[in-house]
Amino acid sequence: MIDTLRRHIPVLDWSRTYSRQAFSNDMIAAVIVTIMLIPQSLAYALLAGLPPEAGLYASIVPIILYAIFGTSRALAVGPVAVVSLLTAAAVGQVAEQGTAGYAVAALTLAFLSGGFLVLMGVFRLGFLANFLSHPVIAGFITASGILIAASQLKHILGVRAGGHTLPEILVSLVAHLDEINWITVVIGVGATGFLFWVRKNLKPTLRRLGAPPLLADILTKAGPVAAVVGTTLAVWGFSLAERGVNIVGDVPQSLPPLTLPGLSPDLVGALLVPAILISVIGFVESVSVAQTLAAKKRQRIDPDQELIGLGAANIGAAFTGGYPVTGGFARSVVNFDAGAETPAAGAFTAVGLAIAAVALTPLVYYLPTATLAATIIVAVLSLVDLLILRKTWDYSRADFTAVAATILLTLGLGVEVGVASGVTISVLLHLYKTSRPHVAEVGLVPGTQHFRNINRHKVETDPTLVSLRVDESLYFVNARFLEDLIQKRVTEGCRIENVVLMFSAVNEVDYSALESLEAINHRLKDMGVGLHLSEVKGPVMDRLERSHFIRDLNGQVFLSQYEAWMLLTKPGLGQVTD
Amino acid sequence: MIDTLRRHIPVLDWSRTYSRQAFSNDMIAAVIVTIMLIPQSLAYALLAGLPPEAGLYASIVPIILYAIFGTSRALAVGPVAVVSLLTAAAVGQVAEQGTAGYAVAALTLAFLSGGFLVLMGVFRLGFLANFLSHPVIAGFITASGILIAASQLKHILGVRAGGHTLPEILVSLVAHLDEINWITVVIGVGATGFLFWVRKNLKPTLRRLGAPPLLADILTKAGPVAAVVGTTLAVWGFSLAERGVNIVGDVPQSLPPLTLPGLSPDLVGALLVPAILISVIGFVESVSVAQTLAAKKRQRIDPDQELIGLGAANIGAAFTGGYPVTGGFARSVVNFDAGAETPAAGAFTAVGLAIAAVALTPLVYYLPTATLAATIIVAVLSLVDLLILRKTWDYSRADFTAVAATILLTLGLGVEVGVASGVTISVLLHLYKTSRPHVAEVGLVPGTQHFRNINRHKVETDPTLVSLRVDESLYFVNARFLEDLIQKRVTEGCRIENVVLMFSAVNEVDYSALESLEAINHRLKDMGVGLHLSEVKGPVMDRLERSHFIRDLNGQVFLSQYEAWMLLTKPGLGQVTD
């Protein structure tokens, strides 16, 4: 009972042994993460089309709920770039940006997404996330990074463009080029350049100047804060807002408010599919980060419990003025590197952000949106990894096709079409590959009991015996292929008396394949050729024994191919092929 | 050149050796098939919602075109029950039955379907039909049989009901029950009972009375003709048409007319998906029949050339007043049993039907539609095979699920939804099964070089060595599963020094799985455990060598598991488990 409780509410587990040392490490990590999160939260809310405070609210209660229910000790939960983009795409279809309906739809999206994650966790369906292959995820993240960066250009240029796909965004930007505000451009380009410089060069420079590593690290992470402070002061000092520079403006000074997601059937119907998509993508991103960090400390995370933790966080976001959240890569790595030992670090970060929400929001009145756009651009361009195209091209054309299609479709038709097509293409490519399985004719490696492909190894064969190693599970997609192949091979050789199907690589025989095997058996029987099986695995044999096939088999089932060889070959006829 | 031509126009091949004996056999077969086809063609046209002559026209030119381009020597092409039902469902969505638009839409459907089949054939995509698993086809055919029989009840009762799904059909019948024409019921039920009796009992009875087998056979096949003649005479003699019995009425006396399919973008857009569905289902049905018959005579059919033959037949139907056709099961078996030797039998059948179209159509004026409905019901109920539910239940729950879902969805939501869901469910079940692969820990079978599951066989093991046989190709759906499993197994045993992954059943390693293997290698290296592979197949090894994995591997790749065992075990520590 207690164990079950601890399993489902991990906080009960780790809090028992919480030490003063862990507390102090967690506090330091929380301070660093808080400093980093303030501008990031505002920026991602902007990306999602929501008022800036929504980003802060989405980082407070969700972090605490994840600390209670999640299993990763370093994961930092909150708004992330890709999920913010998906939110903008989904909510933009049901409401106008800036309306009350838009904010309510974002809450609903978080609620649906949270509910779906919890359900997946309760039914232990975490494995479904595996349907997103690595190439599809890599392609999707890369394309999203490009899309997000492109979508922020309007803030850098100070124009009012729109669009959800790369062509739409670019066309809209060009159409609005006459609105360019050059002061905004100077701020935006300056901030972007500064942030890139900080990311690439500040740490080595500080280290050369003799700064201790931790300080160098904190200063580097505080780069966005410096950009925020600097540009805010510039806008305030030179009254640039009056000269057309867009600023954040009034942000309420408040703890997260109590909010209710809208649950009208129309709204739920329109947001259900996007919510599922956001859940799955958020979960995959979060679990990859959590697993990577856990492995570094020999800890394990439980994917099904992670679903519950992330689900609780999203439901929390829905009731406290937030929007969909997940475990973010950048913030989690910062948290981990800063020495966070337990989820308590997350809770302390929440406190820090709550203080910011109450006390610091007036300070960002003059913050230019161009600066926030710059922090987003610098953050997401690190997600763009076009090398994946090269790597998959070298390894396998099928994986390359999946990556390339996902990238192109995401850029060209938007995030939802992109990821759905990526999954579909991966599945179809897999089915295509297994539809024409590799079947090797094998012979005995001399001096061993081992059988290998006659075309690749020097092996012994016998003209009366055809041994075929079927390199694929047999199921409906390839059942007929095997029928045709055996028919062809047997009609080629006139001295053939026996065919052995070596089943060492056959992991499943479904009903369609069973019918094909029965057809093969009948045809070979009619031709006076024996059909034998060898090295049939336990689970496959169990299943075959439930049918008539084994009883009707015109031959035997051998434990090993060597046994089949010893019994079926004619001594003196053997020959060695090369 | 000549060979290519012969390959694509098989008539050039078989006609060279056409003998007098083959001619006489083909003629006899043609006479029998013609007698059978006259009522059947009229009936299926009725099922498709078309005037009766459309069924005759669809049997004339298409048969000739298939004789030229098809590869099966016994396949009889023409209207079949399932395709007629699909035609009614598709065309009913764009036009009202009985209008000129309805007939044009049927032509368009045949044209699109023919074009799609020819394209598939030219691009050699016949294997795509394998995506329809045997359970899905069996379930679909069974459900279609039930649907068709139900849809004919209105003709038996003489009421004007409608509906495309079983609930719709039944509700509509009940709503129209007050229109029942009792004379029609007597004719319909009488004809149905008579036809069932002929099918079941006539042949044995005739044989007992001393009739020669061929005569008994022909008389049995002529059962529908007897029903047609008998009921037509009854309607004519007793003037039953004036008492509300529906009759076929005027059928033009004409050879197939030259017609043009409508190709407006709207019509093509609305019919494209149904046309693809009809093509695929028609092709699968036709190829199964053709393969079964070909195997009986040690002939082979070429699925890609079959696509072209069927495509040509459908395009022919589109230009000669027909509707979609395919190779029918019943007619092909009759043709084969009657001794047809070449496709010329089909051409002679076409001549017979052309004569019927010109000379015999006035004779069917008084033919009651109830009789045609009776021939359809008797024909399709032989397609209904509910035993498949039992067989698949015994063999595998996954296959049972596919059959049951296909049957229920086809009956409940119609043919198109049914077959599409069936295919989707089959694919998802396959992915689910491969997502949690069987991984067996193996040991050496004493006295051999063969390794088997330690839980099923008495084998030798070594506490420092874990040998895992992975019983599945590694790809994105199961990549993470293996990561978790190895992590778990290795943290369990403290003396483990080496892990060998036996890859005899791994037929593919995609990019996602490669990344998982790299992660496993890294983690084991960190723990001081060696990772080795054994029995890696050629194609898999070729691919792995293109990546960094083999270079970075903290261990070796062994040709056989036995080699790995000899090198990695510590003599003296071995133990035998049972």
C-alpha cells in the first residue's frame, strides 16, 4: 500500500531522506534557473500568442505539481518553445489573438492535454510515444526551430505579419515590409547579436580573465537578463515607445489567478486532436531529457509515472492562468548543471517566479518585444540540427526520407500536418521494408554447426536440399512474397527433394502467413518435395501447434538447422561453394 | 523485344500453340459459363443500382480485353457481387438511382478504377494489395455477403426500402413493411428455396438417378436459368405484373453501346477514393482466385500483369456501357471445372453474351426482380464464412480482433469505412506486437553448438555472461524497449562482465534503433560491462558498418554465438540450468 503510494507520488519517497546539503544545492540551482526563466517565460508566452504573464503563471503551479508526481530529479517543467508554437497553431484556429476566448482556449488545451497524459499514464500507455521515431522527432524539432525563428522576425522588424507555415510567414513579412520600424530593428538585431555572442564567447572570455567556473556559468546564463535590462533601460531612457517600438506594457502584479478552462463541446471537439498531439510531443521531449539526465546519475525514470507528473502539471496550468507545459531541454540542463538534487529545486524555482510575478512585473513595462523575440530566436536556433539529414542519408535512405519529409512538410504545411505525416511515412516505410523480406539460401560453414548465406560465405551445400533462412517475421504484408519465392526456387532445381525453412529470424507467424505456409506445404507435397522447419522459436511454435499446419506438414520440425542437415543430406553429394 | 511484348500481351504467347483440342474444351466451358452468366449479370446490375443490360455489357468487352492482357487461363472477368455493392455505395453518393447521371458515374468509376489498376501494374505496385491481410479480406467478404443479402430483401418483399449499412437496411425494411406484395414474396421465397435446393441436393439426386457427372453438373449450374424461366412464365401467364409484381421490363436489344465516362473534376474528385478501393478489393479477390486455379495446373500468374489485364477490362467497361468488373470467384471456378484451357474460353463467352444481348433480351421482359434477388442471395450467402471468427480466435487474438472489427464496422458503418478500418487495425496490431519484442536469455544446449532459451531448454550458462537473443527487428517502435530491458537485466546481476546480443533474428536496425544501441553501448561501457554482438546478418552488418557504432563498440562482433561463448566464458564457472 505504502509502496504503491510512493510509486505514484514519488515525493513521499525522496522527501524522507532530504538533507541540509541537498537543500542548499537545490536552492542554488533554483536561483540560477529562476533568473533564466523570467525572460524565457515572458518570451514563450509571446510565442504562444498569450499575454506575457501567462508564461510566468505556467511556470509556477505546474512545477510544484511535477515535483510531487514526477520521477525525474532534474527535469524543469514549464513553457517550452515547440509546445508554445503548437499552442499558437491550435488556439489560433478557434479564437483571435488578444481576445478572452484565446486565453480560455489555451487553458482548455492545457486541461485536455493534462487529462490525456494522466489517462495514458494510468493505462500505462507510455510506449505509444515510441511511434514517433528518432528521425521524425529530429526532423520535427529542427523544422519547428526554423518556423519559430521565422515567426519572431516580425517582432525584430516591428511589423504586424502572421502565418503558420514558412511560406505564409515569409510572404506575410514581405507584404508588411513597408511598416518596418528601424529603431526596433536596431534593438532586435542588437539583442540577437549580443545573445549569440554571450552564448558562444562569454564563458571562455570570463575564464581567461580569471573568473571562477561557477560565476562564469551564472553570468553566461544571465545573458538574456542583461539584454532585457539593457534594452528596457534604453526604451525608457530615450522614450522609444513613443517612436513606435513595441513594448510589453502593463503586466498585472499578481500570484497566478484561479482560472477555469472552457469545456463547451465545440471547443473541446476543436482542440482534442491538437491536445493529443501536444501531449505526445511534449511527453517525448520531456522523457528524452529526463532519461538523458537520469542516466548520468545512474537513476531511472518511470515513463508511465512521468505521464502522470506531466499530466498533473498541465491540469495545474489550466486552473492557474497558464497554457500547455512540458519538461524543457534548456532549463532542465541548467537545473542539472547548477547542482539540483531533488524536485525540491523546482519548487524553490516556483517560489522565485511567484515573487517575480508579484514584485517584478512593473519593471518589464518598457521591455521591447524585440528583445523577447531575440531570446527566442537564439534559444530555438540551437534546436535546428540539419546534420541529421546527412547522418540519416549515410545510414539508411528510409530514415533519410522520413527526416526530409517531416522537415519539408512541417515547414510547408505546418506543425500538425508535419508531425502526422512523419509518423505515417515512418510506418509505411517500415511496412514497405518488411514487405519484401531478405531470404538467404544458407549452407554449412565447414568445421562448424553454423549455417550462413551461400553468397557471402564459403559453405557446404547439397543439391537435393534447399535451406532458406527467412529474415523477417511472416505476416500479412509479406505472406504472399514467400509463397512466390519458394515456388520460384523449387521450380528452378530439378533434383530438389527437401526444402528447409530456417525460422531463426521469424518472430511471428500471423494468420495470413499461416495460410500462406499451408499453401506452400500443399504445393510442395503435390510436387513430391518435403517441407521442413528448423530453429522455430518457442512462441512461434506454440502458436503453430494451435493450428493444423504442424500436423499436416509434409516433413519435420528440427531443433537446429544442423540436425536437419545431418538427416536430410545425402553423404557423398555435398559440395563446397564459395 | 518479342519477349517483352509477350510478357505484356500474353495472348501472343498462348495463341501460338492453340490446338483444336483446346478450342473444343474452351467452347464447352464457354457455353456453360454463358448460361450461368445471363441471369447473374442481370442480377448484379440490379445490385449495383443499374439497368439490367449494364450487367450484360460489363461482361462482353471486358472479358475480351482480359483475354488479351491477363495472365490467368481460367479467370472469368465481369460484374461480381462485392464490387457491385461497392459501386452502388460509391455512385449512390453522387447521383440518384435511375438517372442518366447515375449510369455516367458508374462508367466514370470503371474508368478511374481501370486507370488506377493499369498505373499500379506499370509501376509494379501489385504488392500493395498485400496490405489487406487475410483476416481483413475474410471479414470484409463475409460482412459484404450479409449486407448484400440484406439489401436484396426489399426485392423479395416487393417494397421500396434503402440503406447502405445493416442497421439502415433493416430499419428501412421495417418502415416499409406495409407495402409488402404477397405475390412477390411467394415468387421470391419460392425462387430462393428452389435455388438453395438445387445447389445442395440436385447434383447428388441426379447422380443417384444415373445421370452422367457432366450433365448433372450442367443442370445444377443451370438452376438459376430454370428459376428465371419458371418465374417469368408464371408472371406472364397469370399477368402478375398487373398485380404489383416488379418485373425487369424493357431491355434494349443491342450490342454494347459506345459510351463515354464523365470526367468533370467534381465527379472525378468524388469517385477517386472509391475507385481506388474498388480496384484494390477487386484485384485482391481476382488474384486469389487466379492463383488458386493456376496452382492446380502448375501455372503461374504475374500479379503486376494481372493489374494491367484487369485495368484494361475496366477501361473497356467504361467505354461500352458497363461498370466496374473484376475476376469473379464463382464464374472462374465454373469456367475451370468446365475445362477451359485458355483465355479464349472467355472470348467465346463474350460472343455468347453478345448474342444474348441482341436476341434474348425481350424474353426477360416479364422476369420478376424477386427472382434476380433470389439468385443474388443464394450466391452471396456462400461467401459468408463466420467460421473465420472461430479459426482466428483459436490461432491469435490479434487476427481475431482484425476479423471481428472488420465485420462489425462493415455491417455497422458501410463497406468503405469497414475495409479502411480493417487495414488500419491490422497495421496497428502489427506495430503493437513488435513494440514489445520477445527477448530470450539463451544458453548452450549441451553437446551441441546451439543456443536456446534458458526457460524452455536444459542449457549451460555462465554467471559472468548474459546472452540475449532479440526476437525482433529493431526499429523505432521498439528501440527504447530494448534500452530499458538491458539496463534492467544488467543492474540485476552483480557478476556480469559481458553482454552478448544474439542478432540471429534481427533483420533490420533503423536509425532510431542505432541511436538506442549507441546509448546501450555507452551505458554498459560506463559500468565496465562489455557489449558484443553475434550472428549479425549480412545486410544488417553492412548497414551498421556505415555508422560509428561498430568502431565505438566496447566488445566484438562474433560470427556465431558459439564463438562468443568459447571466448567469453570462464572455464570452471559454467553451470547447467533446467
